[in-house]
Amino acid sequence: MTKLFDAINARTSISGRMRILGVLMALPVAMTGWLLYQSHMVAVDFANSELAGARYLDAVWPDLMAGAAGKDAGADLGKVAGDNAKMVDPAKAEALKGQSGADLLKASAALFVEITDKSKLILDPELDSYYMMDAVTTKMPVVILAGHDFNGAPSDPIAAVTFDNAVTALHDSFIKSGEYSDGGKLAADTQVALDSFMVAAKTFRNDPSQYDGFLSAADALFKPGNRDLAKMQADRGNAESGKMYMELGLTAFVLALALGLTWVIASGLSNRLGILSGLMQKLARNEVVGDIPFQSDGHETGVIVHTLTSFRDAVEDAARMRVSQEHIELEARSMRDVTMRDMADRFESSVLSIVERLSAASQNLGQTAAELSVNAEQTRARSQSAAVAMDMASGNVQSVAGATEEMSASSQSIADQADRAAHAAQSAAGLANDATAKVAVMNEAAHSIGSSIDMISQITSQTNLLALNATIEAARAGEAGRGFSVVATEVKALAQQTAKVTDEIATQVKGVQSATAEASSAMVAIADMVIDLRDLAHAISESVRQQSAAVGEISRSTADVAMSTAEVGGAIGEVNDTAERTGTQANSALADVEHLQAQTEALKSTATAFLASVRAA
């Protein structure tokens, strides 16, 4: 993935990358718009499905009323059934033809229920349309069926109560639909139709011969009710569509704005970088660059501009320095010629003077070498006598050093034993302190157990008192409290046993506390004695160490004397050797001095020839 991004950055211009970024930003926005569209279309399709169901019910209603009136099916449901074939099997609508009376009524009511379910009317999400749906699609068929049954058996009390309940439920659904609507009440004509229906239903309830009037009032109520239901569903679908178009429009506006801003930003950045890139190329070709634009930019291009300005100034300074360097080189060449001639003059006077002094010094060196040869022979004879005396002193010092070493070893052994005794005492003191601490912890634990036992004793006393109260209350309750009395007696017995055991544990804990206190005192005394022993061992160790240090110092001093004696003997031998070498080298120096005088004359001739060549250059 990193290589892919590197390839894109290497082969694509900044403006191109900005446009790619804009497209990538637009994709989530477009996807969000698509999801919004799908979400709203679900709600719109839901509302349209309900609206189709309401229209289907409007077509089936006449057959329902015909069946209630004992007539034949008269409605042609072929077109509406074909339009809603996915909702309900058209064969079920066709099956209504040829039926009449109660059969037609039951079949129409069953078709009502299926249309309500398949069109999703039963799932209406808004309270006003839900109660209107409940009244029109559910309660109205139930009222018609109950009225039909009551008309067939007016003296049947069950049929009468069923009819009354159905009418009341229908009235309540219509009223609730009005209460949850925007206006807080039903439409005027719907309210009038509902009032008329309630009057007709009451009249029919009192006089079953008014059945036809009841059916007419029900038909008059269904039409405005179903109309209001269809209007609510259409309004909800239109509102959802409007909301969808508004959100999609806002999404499109944001998308267009983002793409536009991306294009403007990419163009501006590309234009700036293109101009700055051209100026960089001119500077690379050593061309003159005037004022550089975009000086006021406060971001990355501003940094590039300031850097480019500094680079331009540096190039101009370098050009000026090259011209100045050429002038300096010309002046330096002229000054060098003058300086060389002056140096030749000074060299002539200095070198020839040195050669003269060197010749005189070589003569003095020859005399000194001869004297050095005589002195070296005398030094060699005296060093041999000193070497014999130093050998005798070295033997005496070695004897003293051996005795001192034995004494130092004995002192060191005593010091080591004292240290081990001190360390053992220190360890014993630590163990005694640990034991004292553990005994203290045991003492605290024993006190904690004692506190817990006191609490258990209090709880046991309280339990005993509660059991006594329970026994008294059980006695007051008579036969009904006998079982409770038995339980209270057992609880009291358990409380007494607990109190007895608690007292025994308390006695044992007090014994543990007493023993722990005595053990703690004994451990403290032992720790103090061990600490005194440790301090005494440390004092012995320190004294022995001081003695060992003194013996060691004597041993080191004796060793130093022996070493110094050996070094002096060696030095005397070296002096003897040096005296012999000095005599030999003094003789060699005489020969070198004679050779040096010859070389001095040759140097004088060479210097004269060099000066002649320098002046001629």
C-alpha cells in the first residue's frame, strides 16, 4: 500500500492528487445520499402500499354492505384486484362473485382482513392514521358483522352485548384518531357522519327493524373515514418524499461545494507551485531572477518562497564573491613576487649568518667531546665501587621484608576471624528482629480475634433476645404460631451453644495473647544481647584491622626500601654502562664534528646558488 501511494505521489501532479482526493471525499457523500434515498424510499413505499390497500378496501366495501343487506355481490373487483395482484391473490376477489347474504358478508370481511395485513395497514406508524386505520379496516367490518348477527337474533343477549361493544370500540378509535391529528379533532364531515352513525346504531339497538338505516349510516361513515385514511397516508408519503428531496438536494449541494472548493484549492496550489518551479529552474541555469511572488503566504508555499528568496540571494552573493576572488588572486600574485624577492634577501642574510655560527659551534663541540671522553672514564670507575656497597645493603633489607610479611599475614588472619564473628552477630540480630516482628504480628492477630469474638458474643446475645421475642409472639399466635415457636426455640438453642463456644474461644485467645506477649519480651531481650555481641565483634575487628594496617604499612615501607635499593643498584649499573657509552660516543662525536665542518662549507655554497635562482625567477 505504501509503494502504491509513493507511485501516485511520484507520477501525479499536486492538482491531480487534489482532484483525486476530492473524488475520494465525494464517494462517502454520494454513498450517504444513496443510503438516505433508500431509507426514505422504504417509508414512501410503505405509505404507497397502505394507500393502495385503502383504495382496495374502498372497492370491496360495497360487497361487504351487500352481504350485510342480504343482496348479491355487485362490485366489479377485476381491475383493482389485477392492480394489486402482489398484495392479494385476484382469485379471492373473483370468488366474491355469485355469493350473497351471510356468505358474501363473511367472505368480504375475510378479504378485508387479508388486505389490511398484506398492505401493511395494520403496521401504520402514526397514531392518527393508526386509529383511523383501526376504525375503518378493523372495527367497521366487526360492527357490520355484529349488527348482522344482532339483526338475526334480537333477543340474544350475547349478540346485543357484542354489538354494543363493537359500536363503542369503533367510536373510540375514531375519537382517538381525531385527538392525535394535527387539528386535535376529526374532519367536520367525518364527525357528522360519526354522530349520525351513533344515533342510527342506538336506534337499531332499540328497534331491530331499523337495520337498513343502521347500514346506511355505516356506509356514510366508512366513506369519509376511508377518505381521511387515504389522505393521511398520501400526506405522509408526500412529506417523506419532500424530506428525501430536501436531504438529497442538501447532499448534492455539499458534494458540489466540496468538489468546487477542491478544484479551486488544487488550481491555486498548482499555479503557485508551477510559478515557483519555473523560478527555481531559472536559478539553476544561473539566470537573473527578479522579485519572487507570494511573499505574504503564511503556509508551506510561503516557506518555499522565503527559501527560494534566500537561495537567490545566496546565488547572487556567490557571483559577487567569484568576481572579488579573481581580483584578490591578481593582487596576491603581484604581492607574491614582491614577497619572494624580499624573502630571498632575508634568507641570504639569515642563512649565511647561521652557517658562520654553525662552523664556530662545531669547533667548540669538538673540544667539548674530548673533555667528555675523559670525564666518562672517571665516572665508570666510581660507579663500580658504589655497586659493591649497594649489594650488601640490599641483602639486609630483604631479611627485614621477610619478617614483616609473616607478621602481616598473622594480623590479617585475626582480622578475618573477627569479621566473620561480626557478620554472624549481625545475622543473629536480624533474625531476632524478624522473630520479634512476627511475634508482634501474632499479638495483633490475637487482639483482632478477640475483637471478632466480642462481636460474635454481641450478635449471639442479640440472636438469643430475638429468639425469645419470637417465642413470645408465637405463643400469642396460638396454634398458628406453633411451627414458628419450634424454629425460634431451635434458634435460641443454637445461640446458646454459640455463646458457650465463643466463651471457650475467648479464654483460649487470652492465653495466646499472654504467651505471645511473654515471647515478644523474650525476643526483644535476645535481640539486645545479640546486638551487644555484634558491637563487641566489630570493635575487635576494627582494632585488629588497625594493627594489620600498621604492619602492612611497615611491610610496604620495607618493600619500597628493597625496591629502591634494587633500583639504585640498577641505576649505578646503568651509570657505569652509560659512562662507557659516553666515552665511545664522545670519540664518535669528534669524527662527526669534523664531518659537520665539511658539510657547513657545502651548505654555504648551496645557499648561494639557491638565492641566485630565486632572484632569477
